[in-house]
Amino acid sequence: MNRGTYRLVFNGARGVWMAVMEWARGHGKASVRRRGAALTATAAAGMALLLAPGAEARTPRGVPLANPLPVAAPQFVTRGVAAAPATTGTRMTIVQESQKAVLNWNSFDIESGYRVTFSHPNAAAATLNKIGGNSPSEIMGILESVARDTGGTGGAIYLVNRNGILFAEGAQVNVGGLVASSLDIADDLFENGLLSAKQGTEGAKADPVFEWKGDDALYATSLVEVETGATITTSQDGRVMLLAPRVTNAGTIATPQGQTILAGGSKVYLAAPASGSKLRGFLVEVDAGATPGVVSNLGQITAARGNITLAALAVNQQGRLSATSTVDMNGSIYLQARDTVAPGYQETASDGSSVYNPLATRMGTLTFGAGSVTEVTPETENTRSLRDDQVFNKSEIAGSGKTIVLEGATADAAGARIVAPSGVVSLTAQGDLSGSSDRFGEVRDAAARIYMGAAATVDVAGLRDVALSVERNI
């Protein structure tokens, strides 16, 4: 699976390392047609070029979209029960009667000042939107879901467009959960649940939940991007998943008591955490495609009492990642610079049975950029307490790759900061695994490095002046 066919080049525009094909050579000043705030590196025609994926297909800034609201396909409903879209002025409403529905669209764009509302029977509902055409989806207005039984936030919205998806400046997403993906998901998997994919066995790896179905040329340009000024918010226990060969967030994402996943590659594997795991959410691993996957965070992702996972061969943490912990709900952040999943490795499930969870074997580069903050902090205003005989799961930040860089201070930014008061921070630089026979964290490689620049910080110091109940002594 493309083992050993990549190298990493420094992207001066971003100040980060990017994965490119091994035979790619550096390119000088690139003429870039800017469509979004973010740029990404890709290998094309034997060169490492800086370009905006899908730029030619996107509408130039300031030019109205050809279709300010989504356009339904002739066969609109594939599974479930939903009415045809109803449009009044700048607003479109889709009323869904079933718990789950699969809908088909010729295009799915939302112009600034326009609104699309999915009316769900309740907050547990979900809609899979399959988007055709030859252009990325551009969300500039409001996308929301509403639960008819409570009047509150509705269920999860899945947007699948292999051309890519852009949440532009000013976009507002308020849903129970969001999956924005250029990787496909089978209808049966959507209906039966994301963990219904075939799990791994001894000597055989699990099936991916999301998988690239296009050609190599399209793969090289497919991107899911959140621009500066775009916001994505879920209800409590919600999940945001951004999945594509390249994923960039420069906006704001919030998943209170839930999970945010940014995964770059051709396949995404999901699994339930094993017994004893501190993770509350999905385990995530990725496979490579025609070019290595890249995930970059330049914005702010917040998961109060939840988890944030970034997974790709090249992971660039340039912004702020913030989770929080309480005495009975820990927060965690996993940054995984690796791909190429091997047959499952054996663990013990929460019910005591043996499971074979996926594990990526090829290690890449994880960069904590200058000025970045990666933190899991306690919610000190929380007044709940635990007895000494109860289990307390500490906050956790875990990073992995072959090369891990914590950039030092620059003239414009402080050094990278990793903060987990009274928590656990683990950074593991290691060689590639040869397969499931190797154990993660035990493979030596002379090229493996952890580099910590001047004024970079790793802080696990405890908190001062914390009040303890007298019950602690009884």
C-alpha cells in the first residue's frame, strides 16, 4: 500500500511539512489561484505544487452560485421516506419521516443568505446525502437540522461528494452531527450503523467504513475544507467527521461531549475502543491512496468532555485544539501521523471478548506549529466529586509518527504548547510496523525523531488551590 513511496517537503506558505510522492521535486514560486484561505500540497506531473484543489471548478469569490440552493436528482429518495424539497424564497426544507433516509442530489450548494433545513422526526434521525455532478459543494449559508418532537436540534447530516466540500467564510452549520466526506459510504453501512462494517480477525483486516471510489486524477484534487469564518456546531454528544484525501480546517468546530475527526486518506476505518481505553469515541485509522493523506488544522476545534482525532500520513497542528475533562468524563486528543492498515491486532473488548482492531503501520510526520495550542484542561467550575475508590480517567494527549516536531518561537508566534494539567502526554516517534506481529511503540528506527524547538512547551503540571471535600477523609 504505497509503502516507502513518499517523502516530506517543507511548505513555506504554511510553515509545515507535507507528504508528497518520493519522486516529487520541490517547485519554486507557484502561481496560485486563491479560492479559499487554505492551500495544500499535492504531487502532480512529477512536481510538488502549491495549489487550491478544485479551484477551477469553484465559483470565484463574489460571483453568485449558479444554484444558490441544492438541486435534487430525478430519483431523489433511494431509501427511507422523505418529501421532495420545498423552497420558499431563500429557504429550502426537507421533511424526513423515517429515522434514516438516503437522498440524491445533482448539486448541493448553499449561497450566502440562504438556508437549508432538514426536518427530522427526532434527534436520533440521520440523512445521507449523495451528491453528483463534477463540482465541489460550496456551503456559504446556513445548514441545520431540526427535531420535530422537541423543536430542538435534529439529527445527523451526511454530505458525500467525491469532488470535495467547502464550508466557506460565513457558513453556519448547526446539526446533531455532521459527516462531510469525499469518500463514499455504502447505504447498508449507513443504515446499520458505522460500526456494522466487518471487523478484523486474526490475519485479516477490517473493512473500511468510508472508501474512495473515484479515479487517481480526481483523488489528487479532492478536498474537504473549512475556511476562516465558518462555524460547525453539534448538539451534545454529537460528532463531526471531515474525511477526504486532504482535509483542512481554518474555521471553528465545536462538538460538546462528542468527537471531532479529521482523517486524510483513501480509506477510513472505525472501531470501538478496547477495554481500559480512555477514549470516548471511535478509534480511527486510515489507508493511503494515490498520494499520501494530509490533515491540517489552522483554526479552532473544541470538544468539551470529548475527543479530537486527526489522522493522516502528514498531520499539521497549526491552530488550537481544546478538550476539557471533568471528574467523570475525561477529554482526549489523538494526533496520528500514520497510514496503511495491517490485519487487526488483538485487544480485549469492554465485554471481555477478543477483538482485532485496525492499526496503521506506516509512520509519517506530525508537526505542532509555532503558536499552536494543544490542550486538555479541567472544568474547574464543575462541583462533582469522586470517592477515592472510584476510577478517574486522566486527560490524555497522544501523538505518533516517525518524525514529531514541536516548533519553537518565531518573531510572530510563541513556541508550540501542549498542555494537560495533571494529565498524560505521550509522543511516540518510531519506525514502520512490519505488520500485526509488531507492537505499536516498540519498533525502533534510527530515523525516528522528536524535535522540540526553543520555547516550545509540554506542561502536565497540576492545578494550584483546588478545594477538596472533607468527604475525601471519611
